[in-house]
Amino acid sequence: MNPARNRVAASAIGIRLDHPDPTDRDRLASSTGGTRCGRLLLAVWLCVIVLGTPAAHAEAAAADPGRAGEEVEHSEAASDRHGCLRCHAMPTLAYRNPESGEIVDLSIDREGLAHSVHGELACIDCHRRSYRRYPHPDRPAPGDLDCIGCHEDDDQNLSRGWVDIDAEFKRSVHAVSDSPKAVGFSCHSCHDPHRFRPAAVGEPIAQIVRNHNEVCLSCHGKLIAPTNTSHDWLPNRDAHWASVRCVECHTPVADFANHEVLPAEKSEKNCVSCHSANPQLLARLYHFQSEEDIARSGLLAKAVFNEAYVVGMSKSPALDRLSLAIMGLMVLLLAAHGVGRYLVRRANRRG
Amino acid sequence: MNAFAKTLLTPKNARRLLMTVAVGLLVLFVLYKVVYPIVFDAYVGKSNAPLTYANSQPISEAELEAMATELSLSARRAAAEAIVGQDDNAFARRVKVEMLMNTQSFMREHEPTHIKYFRDASILQYEGPQTCLQCHATIKVRHHDGRTSEVDTLDDIVNSVHFKFQSDGGGGFSTYGYDGRQVNAEGSRPIPVGKINRACGIPGSFSWTGWAALVESRPESTHGEVELRSEGCGQCHIGGNYQPATEKMMPIGDVPDVAKEGIDCLICHSTEYDMNQRYVIRDHVGLRWNQDRTMRAALTVGRATTKNCLNCHQHNMGGDAYLHNEAAQALGKQHRRLLHTGAKRGNPFSPQDDVHAAAGLQCTDCHVPEGHKIPRGRMGVDLVANDLPDVEVSCVTCHSIAPHNRSEHKALLNGHLDRIACETCHIRDLQDNNVVLRDWVHPTWDAEEGIFTPTDVYRSGEVNKGFTFLWFNGNGTFLANALGNNPNGSTEYDPLMRQLARIDDPEIVAAVREKALELKKTYPDIDLDAYVEAATDPLSQLTPEQLDERRRMLDENLRAHMNDGQSRIYPFKLFNAMMYEDMGNQGPFGAMILPFDYATYYETGDTAASVKQAIRDPIVQRMYQEPFKLYMMDEFMAYFGVSGGWKTDYPLVDGKLKNVEPKWMRQMGSLMVNHGIQSVGRDCVECHSPSGILDYRALGYSQERAAELENLDIVENLRPAASLSATDGG
């Protein structure tokens, strides 16, 4: 395993080790264990604890010998980051590229990095050691900053493996295009590793859509200019842009290949792919909906509004409420009608 | 009631009603246009009269042609010499210049444009604004937001800071009173803000009382013979009247037409303007400033150039004694202007000392005018008026946020922009004669000039002596103290109790003591220790209660405005002065300072008599009366940090000063310095070393962070490279 990955795994376990230190517990045992009975009780109690948390205990035992080392590595990573961020956290760390005249931004947002998936890493885990000193090498060596190189073993935790992602990307228009603009396209063209944080289940869908589309629009911003007509065929264009990600249509609909970005002409134009009883969207975008969210509103939504047919149906809560109200009124009317007929029949019988 | 309405609406009565209204309006108009100005002049004790200038003489057509030829030749020669200036062979240069001088297109291009216009229109005499307005009654103005509009030229200039030196309503900078309120913010009672009503430590006077003075000097060289010298605020302001545009202070009323006729268009627009024509003259009404109204000046009008601006503005940048101040070489054909030898800022704008001037940039390239309104930028602490407070004037407008291109460490240098203003590194020092502490109360005899001059107790252009570094977010106080704070939100950064309120540097203290010793020879009453203490620790003049009140006001009223927006470290020129103060209007930041009468001051050195003379001026007397109190002085005092409103106890009773004491202002003022920019900035270790020029702890950094900034390992690696790039100008 790659050392960087190792540290991430270790720290993930470390978070779960949030109970009193075993040595403390021993001290507790020896001080309270005065009588035989007391010792027996303690043994039973310990058994309960051990049986109750077998996994935690096993992990604790496994991780324990490495803990001291891990802490050292942690603080080493922190001090390494501190060293680099002394300069790179300066928001105006930038220079003008002499060839293009463009300003190249070298600054890293301290907060963004801390909250990113790479926030715990040492900078030299990805950047070569020679970057530790200033002045730095002019450019990274080939093979540096290679995401797959670090991540190829991570497959077990992800719905899509890194190898799959790599393969998808290599099929994508970003990789195969002859356009001079696509030269040198890499993971970093879209994903800033100093900020990257995958969308989490439970995040508001609209937020996820916005974040994802921002990545695409950072290059394809022209498409949303008021004069651009490329998406005019799409009914309710702006509503679509606000509620679904570009990749829903611009990657093969059949699978989760989010990185296999298709050329415009091959992109999905079939409405039914989403607007059907078996919609792709539910599996893709809406898998970010948390169980709680679904439990809170989804059950009713599914039962009453048939969300599965048209995702979110009208997307207009007012309209949804109105139809619910009409339905409720209908039920009331039916009930009133039934009661009326019952009362009439009883009156007739008496008469 | 109904019947009454009916009778009123009969045709006859309706006509009568209309007549009454019309007559009423006419009466009001006459009252406003005729009676109000007379009453106002009488109230403030100012006078107006038609203005004449001896040098505004008609010339013959033959004279015009001769002048045209001469001016064309000299303009052409100047242009040709600028073009071939690079050629280092003198003979080759001469030949090339001669070739250009005889090139047809070159001749056409470099003839002053107005020669043709004046010839065609048969204009043979320059009579001031009325001559200009014949063609330029209106001008097209391009605004910073891209709008264009057509404005009345005279109106545009009359309402500009250059004429009235104050801003309307909310103009000026983001200035905060010590009471925590923004000056002239929306909803507050607007007061006129600018130099017009500000007795300032540097000029020592109000523009009202110090507009124009003739001083009888007795220079050594003439052995007691009196030479009249000119002095006063009017030397740098374009109004040619007997006083500043006082009328503009009022919510109604306008400057009289005769005063507008005194506007000096040519000082800004003529390349041949003769500063020797600028001196004080006396006529039957009073004293006023002469100006160059010759045809020679008029024939060379054009857009305002750097040279025009510097006619006045080198005075407040490089200073009057600055070697390359051209205007100061032409002091007047008679009544020569008095030079102010101590510099206000000491940061010259000249090819010798400023990289932009050396590159041939015009002032208006950065201060892009909109008609006659000229922007000063959005940041400033000096409470001086600003025509276009919303228009940005900044380095990054041209240089972008990545200005360094030559150095190997360009990215690192650019990285500093977020915290450090460009000026912090690119103004290494100010002129030596930059005044830091000025004592107006104990003047010194200047034998060469034959006048008493204020004593500059301490002058220095050195870093952390003549200027220091403060956090600045664009806000300033009512007495010109930069506001801002360390972005870490520090509560330790406390400029109004530390950097601006105390001088610890033993070298400065020693220099002040030496100067005080010297003064003591003339003024034996001076208590040496007390004098040095007051000058270097002005807070020592406050009582413990006043100190507590000051602390409270700083925390409650100013802290929030210090934390506003984004602060960066800027260099600020420091200044304090000892002046006479009206102790009845005192607060924890200072008291109302009283102006000096220049003639009395310079001639007799009797400073108390000079104050008495100045405050006898009717407008100062009005200031101490109820209408002015209600109109502006109460508000003025609130911003000044004086509680309880303006006390109208006139400080001159039976010919004696009452409740008036000489005091140093309770803190130093801080003036922004933005010119005198040097191409090569500071070296890294000038700041990043334990003995660096930035006192990180005083700037609100934590001990650990300060230690880190002082001992950057990286800087040692940079040193050779940084100095290498410095030698080639990187």
C-alpha cells in the first residue's frame, strides 16, 4: 500500500478509537478491585464490554502498536503542510505566465484544503520531495501528481473503482478529442485536489448540482450565455440546468460512468431515460438523498406524488400541495356523499 | 368656505391670485440673488469686487504672429529633443533635431492648437474664464462607469474641489468621527468637509484667515530693508478672489459672478504658464493672488499635464525646498512667495524620484478626470475633500494583482499583495526635510529670509522615524489617523495609543531634546523635560479621566471600523504640531486649534498676538456664535470626540486670550504617501529579520507568528537572488 493511503486508512480507524486509553482502564481496575467479589463483578463487566464491542476492541488491538508512530506521522504531515502553506496560503501567490500573459494562481485556500479529502496528507505525499525546498523545480516530473497511482487500491470503498474511472476518462471526449484545448487534460483539469471533497449522501441535491456544474462551466461557461442556443431544444431548459447535473445527459445513461463525458452529438436527448417508471436519475443523482430524507418526505412523495415517474414531479411544492388538497377534498366529498346516502336510507327505512 | 372658493375662482380673482404668486416668486428670486449675497457677505465679513489683472493686455495681430512662431518653435523643439534624446552623439542629435524641426508633418503636429483658433476668432486678449467659455460653455464628460454627459463648464469647475476645496454632503473619504459615526453618512446632518474649514497643523491657519498675506520680511542681505513677501493658501487654489469660496459652505447661495471671473484656468491648462506671475497683490478692496493672464500663456492651452499639476502639488509632495520643484524656482516677479522649507509629505513626483514620472506618465493617467472632477481614490485618511469618492485610483488598476515579472521570486513577491500595500516596499524613504514635529508656538528667526518661522522640532525622511507602517482599510478618523486592523482580528493592535501616540525611538527623543535646548535659549520659560515629554508622549497632556474616556471611545466607537473590510499594511507619514488650542472645546483626542495671522506671525514672532489677530476675523467670530454652532460646529465637535457640543465662549476677551493653551495634538496624524515610487522595492530581510522595519508584535501578530515572520529560514536562501534581481531593477 502507498504510504499516503496507509495514513488515511489509519486515521479513519483512529477516529473510531474514541474511548479511554487501555492503561487508564487498568489503573481503574486495580484501584477499585479491592475484594474478590469486586474483582468478579469487574470481570463480568469487562466481559460485557469486550463482548459488546468486539469489533472496536479488535481494531484497537490491531492499531495500538502503530498509534505512536501514526501520531508522529500526523504531526509531521501537519508541519509539512504548515511549511508549504506559509507561502501557498497567501491568496495573491501568483505570477504572470510569460508565454500566455495569463495570471497563474498558486494559492491554496487553507479552509478548503482542511475540509478536502486530502486535508490530512502531507504535501510531499503528492508533490515530490524536492518541492519541500524553495526555490522549487520548474515543473513536476512525468508521473507526479498522478491520482490513479495513489488511488488504485481504493476500489473496495467506492461504487466505481479508480481503475474504472481511469478507463471511463480515457474513453471520454476530454481524452480523445483532437482539439488543441484538450491537450494535457488530466484529473486536475476538473478536480482541484486541494479542495476536492466528494458529494456526500444527505447534502442538498440543489447544492450538489450547483457544485458539479460549476466544474463543467469553469471551462464551458459560454454555454450558459444568454445568446447561446445550444440547449434551446430542451424544454424548461433553465429548470433542468438548476436541478440536474451536466453529466446526467452528457455521459452514457445506462451506467454510472460519470467520467466518460460524451461529445455533444452523442449525449442523451431522450426524455424518457429520466422521465419514466425506471428512471436513471434515481440511481444516479438521487442516490445522494439520505435515508432520513427519503423517510421524511420520500415515502409520502413516492406514494402520493409518484415521484418515481417524474423525478420530483412538478418540482413545485405549491402545485404539489394544491393537488394534495384537491385529493383530500375529493375524499371528503366521497365520505360526505356516503354519509348522506346512509342517512337518507336510514330515514327512508324509518319512514 | 365653498362660497369663498367660488369667489376666488372667478376669472378676475384668479388673475389676481396668479399675479400675487408671480410677484411673490419674483421677490423671493430678487431676495435670493441680490439681497442674500449682500447680507451673507456682511455677516461673514467678506467682500467681492470685479477683478482686474495688469497682465491681461490686448496684443496686436503682428504680435500674435510673432508669439505664435516663437511658441510653435519652442514646442516643436521640445518634442524633437524628446524623440532624439536617446542618441548619445551630440552632433548627430543636433542634426536630427534640425531635420525634425523642418519636417512638415512634425510642424503641423506640434503647433499649439489654440494658435489657430485664436487667430481665426481674432482673440487678441485673454480675459480669464469668459475667454475660454466663448467656445467651451459646455463640455462632454466621460464618467468612470462609461456614461457620458454634457455639463456646464463653469458650473463644473465652480463645484469642483479645486475651486471650493470642500465636498458636498457625503463626499470625502470613509472618515469616522471619534464618536463612531461616519462623517456625512446618509441620514446625518451634512457639514462641509475639506480644507476650507480646517485649521491644519501644517499650514497653521484656516483658508479664511490665511488666504492671502503680504509679509514684511527683513532679510540679512538687504540690511534691514523691508521686502514684501507673499504667503497664503490662495497660492495653490485656483480662485482669484479675496477669500475662498465661503458661500459654498452654506446650503443655499452661490459664489458671486465676479468671483467666478477670478478662476485661473491657465494654471492647469497652459504649458507656458509663468509661476512668476503668482504673488499677492493689494487693491482697493484687499489682498488677493495675481495670476498669469498673458496671451502667451493663453496661446499654449491644452489638456492639463503633469507640469501643470505640479505647479501646486509638488508643494505637498516633494515640498517647496525639493531640488526638482520647478514652481519653487519661480517665486514671483515681485512679492516673492515664501517657501515652506519643511515638507508635508516628502515624496516627490518627478522623473528623478518616481518611476512613473520617469516613464513619462501624466498625473491624469491614474487620476482620470471626469470633466473638472478629479478622483483621489477611495482610500485616504486626511479628511480633505474628494470630488469622486467612489472612483478607484490604485496600483492594481494598471499593474494587476501579479505586478512582479522580473524577479525569480515573482510569485512570492506577488503573494505579499494581500497583506502589504505596494507603497510599503516601493517607497524606501521620504525627503530629509519631511516634518514630523512642528512647534508653531515658539518660532525661530530665519535670518536669511528675514522672518520668524515655525520651529521644526524634528524632521526625518527615514523609515520608522519620518514614517511608519499601519494597518489600513481605507477608513480614517476625523483627525487623520489611519484605521484598520490585523486580519487576525487582534485586540493588541492599538495605533491611537501606541504607534501614533508615542515616540520611543531614543534617537528621535534625543533630537527633540537637543532642539528644545536650542529653543530654550530664546524661550527661557521652556521646561526641558516637560517639553520633550509632551512632544514625544502627547498622551501625557491628558488627565487620567480623559485617558479613560479615550480608551472607552477607542474600544466602543472605533474598534468596529478598524475591523471593517480588508486591511493591508501601508506606510504613513507621521505628523504632530504644537498650536494654540481653545481649551473650552477639548476632548480626549485634542481641542479646537486656533489659526495664526501670517503677517503678524512672520514679522513679529509674537505667536499669541498672531492668534489674536487671526481670530478677530469676522468669520471666526461667527463660528463662536449660535447659528454656526447649530449649523455645523456641534456636529464638528461630536466627530472630534468632544462631548457636550460646541462651546461658544469666544476665546478673546478684552484683547486677552482666554482659556487658550499651547498644546500638541494628542496623537500624531498619519498622511498616506503614494508617490515617490521606486522601481526597486525593499529586500526581504528588511522586514523578515528580528531587527526588521516592521514591528510585528505592535502590528497585532501573536508572539509565535511574529517570531516566525522575523526568522523565515527561506529568506536566507533568497538573499543573494533577491539582491541580484534588485541590481537589474527586479
